[in-house]
Amino acid sequence: MVYTHILYDVSEHIATITINRPDKLNALNAGLLKEIQSAVTTGNMDDDVYGFILTGSGDKAFAAGADIAEFVNFNYEQAYDLSADGHAVMNSLENSAKPIVAAVKGFALGGGCELAMACHFRIAGKSARFGQPEINLGLVPGYGGTQRLVQLIGRTKALELLCSARMMGADEANDLGLINQLVDDEEVITASRSFLSGLFSKSPQAMAGIIDSVNACTDKHRDGFVTEIETFGKCFGSDDFKEGTSAFLEKRKAQFRK
Ligand code: COA
């Protein structure tokens, strides 16, 4: 796929996806979301990619939401499809077998907040502002915000933020457990790369199993405990299990990636 709205770059086993509409505060149009989905699929098929960073270009925004200009005249069917397609993109990030870190500076609002929440980890700079301001437009969030915000910070604060449209600063996001790390703005990418690289020495097969089992926790169609039991069983046939246990018994560091 030729990318128009994002940049895609692979270095040191990290695929960096950069939302590239800084003049529109990286507002997410439908084509852009499809490009993110395609980039995640591409990286998952690329043996040289071990994990992803998703970020926004410029200093002002990770993404200031879905592109309001794009949907302003939509009817029910078009809006339904926009939301359903957006959900599919968010799910593809959440279900990525390789870890994804959202590196957030500036506004992460509406769809931008939902995109960050669909990533496995969030590392934010002090300028980060998270929020779901859709209610100001007479809308509910459409890319999973009513669900993932509750899952990540709990119903009490989630309802408050969804109903008030209040933006929360980086400190509050950190206190509520929405983000994994809070750093200076200039360190957001370096900290995200270092965090991801730290995961690369771990078993990628087990990590994919952990991501899938954790996702099953909030999937109403699956029993998370059963998923964990099945995944645990499957580990016993894996190369990583052989390597991890052999390395332990031989008192050496496991080398999971050949
Ligand atoms: N969709 C479409 N365009 C957007 C956008 C969005 N969600 N958010 C920002 N933009 C555009 C603005 O229209 C403006 O474009 P223009 O220069 O062609 O007029 C440009 O990005 C800069 O935004 P601006 O509003 O001038 O910046 P600001 O610093 O004054 O305000 C925000 C920043 C984030 C507070 C403000 O842009 C905003 O409220 N955005 C919408 C947030 C939202 O409701 N998101 C949920 C959407 S469902």
C-alpha cells in the first residue's frame, strides 16, 4: 500500500507509524485509519519488525480526533459504517501479536484518545491532553471510547470524562493509570523505543499469547480463563518454551530470536 496520510519507517526492529496531518492536528479520516491498519498488518508479517510505535507528527497533537469535516453530513448508515470500520481498525491494533506503544504528545482527543487506548502501551509527554469531547458535538465516541476508557481507568472517572468532555492532563492520566510512563516531551520517542527494545529479549510467542489472553478478558464472546488455559497448553509445543526452559536449566540467558 502506498501511504498518503502516514509515514512508515522500520529501524532497529521497530516499525514507527507517524500520523502525518500536522496542519489538521492529525485528525483521523477514514483513509488514514485504513493506512494505520495496513501498516500494522505489514509489520506483523515482517520478520524484521518486533514491535511498533504509533505517534503523531508535529508537537501539537497525537491526533485531535476523527475528521469532523469528513462526517459532518453523514446519515445513519454512513455513520454506522464509519464507526464499525473504525472499530475494526482499533481491534486490529489491540489484537496485534507484536506490541504497540502509543507515543503521545499534545492532544489525544476523541478518536485520537481511542487510538491511543487501542495500543498495548502508552508513553506520554508532559504536553499530552487526553479526552473524549464528542458530547460537545452531540455525539458519543465511535471508536470504542465508551468501552476502553472504562476498562483502563474505571467506570467512575470514565463516565465523568465522557459526560463532561473535560480534557485530562498528563499527570492526571498517569495517576489514573491511563498511561505507562510520563516523560518530558523531547523524550517521548526515545523512551518509547527503549521501553519496546526492553521487551524484545522476551519470548515473542509468549508475548503474543499474553496479549491474546488479556484481550479475551474484555471479549464477551470468549472466556478469558479458558483462553489462558488453552494458551498455556499451546506454549508447551513452542520453540520459545524449549529455549526458555533449556536456558534456565543451563544457567544461561535465553535467546528467543534466532
Ligand atoms: N477534525 C477535523 N479538523 C480538525 C480536528 C478534527 N477533529 N481537530 C482540529 N482540526 C483542524 C482545525 O479545523 C484547524 O484546521 P484549519 O487550520 O484548516 O482551520 C486545524 O486542525 C487546527 O485546529 P485549531 O482548532 O485551529 O487549533 P487550536 O489549537 O485552536 O485548538 C483543539 C485545538 C484540539 C482544542 C481543537 O482543534 C478542537 O477542539 N478539535 C476538535 C476536537 C474534537 O472534538 N475531537 C473529537 C472529534 S469526533
